[in-house]
Amino acid sequence: MSESGQRAERARAILAAAGIDAVVTAAGQQGEIASVRADHAALPAIAAQATAIRGLGFRYVALDIGAEPESASD
């Protein structure tokens, strides 16, 4: 697994520990974006974890709030 993939997995674990069901992938040319796919109801809880996710080395945390995480193909 690539370094950005490992960071994405750690970000997913942070969200899971906070009770958030989400799919996290690294996006951007250098994997500097944490792309979080979750239900829109999780938005406040995800926002509360954004600093911790950025602490993993991501420059940005992007939210795809229109998709259900279990329908993701990642």
C-alpha cells in the first residue's frame, strides 16, 4: 500500500473511532487531499475530526456528502 493509501486508512480509522461510517481515499496529484465519502448527516462529526486528519499529512479534507459509504467501490 502506498504512503498516501496508508494515511487514508489511518484517517478512516480516526473517523471510525469517532463513530463515523465513511470511506476515505487520498486524492490529488501528491495524495494531499483526504477525500471523505459519507452520509450528509455525518458532516458535523467529520468536521470535528478534520484537524486530526490534517495531522496525518493531508493538506485538505474534502467531503463527498452525497454518497453512502457502503456503495463506494474503493
